[in-house]
Amino acid sequence: MEKIYVITGATSGIGKALVKYFSKDNKVFAGFRNRKYENELKEIGAIPFYIDMENENSIADAAGFIMSQTNKVDTLINVAGCVVAGAIEMLPVKDIKNSLI
């Protein structure tokens, strides 16, 4: 039975590997932030969608797109991340909090 997966951070590393694996027998919505990966995700067999995890409007738009394509999601895998570089004791607290959103 086909499952519906939503995977963020789908353009590299673990996210891309998961998209490749699950796209074989399932419907996979693959989140990307850089448009240059959109066609590559389609070629893998996924349904690409734009999402910037640091932008609330982008998250809402992505959810709206997915909801327009299906009435359920079996599994959500959030692989997308962001980086705050530097020694923890030197980073502004607001930067650390923003990276946790």
C-alpha cells in the first residue's frame, strides 16, 4: 500500500537518500530551498515543493501545497536544518533561539 511521505531538507545528505529510498514505492513530497534542485527531485520521482524553514509564510505555503495534493500524510521527516556557527558562549542568545525554530 502506497504511503505519503513529506521530507524537508531533501536536496542533500540524509534527506536526499530518504527521498530516493521512499520514492520507489510511495508518494514523496520533497522540500527544497534552492530552486536548482527542483528538476532533480522530479527525476527521482518525488513531488518537489519550496520551503524555507526560517520563513513562516513559506511554511504555510508549503503546507497548503501539500494539502492541495493529498488528504493525508503518513510520515513527516524533518531533515532541514540551519547552522549557527561559532563558539556557543560567544553567540547571541537570539541567534541560537532563531536556529531552533
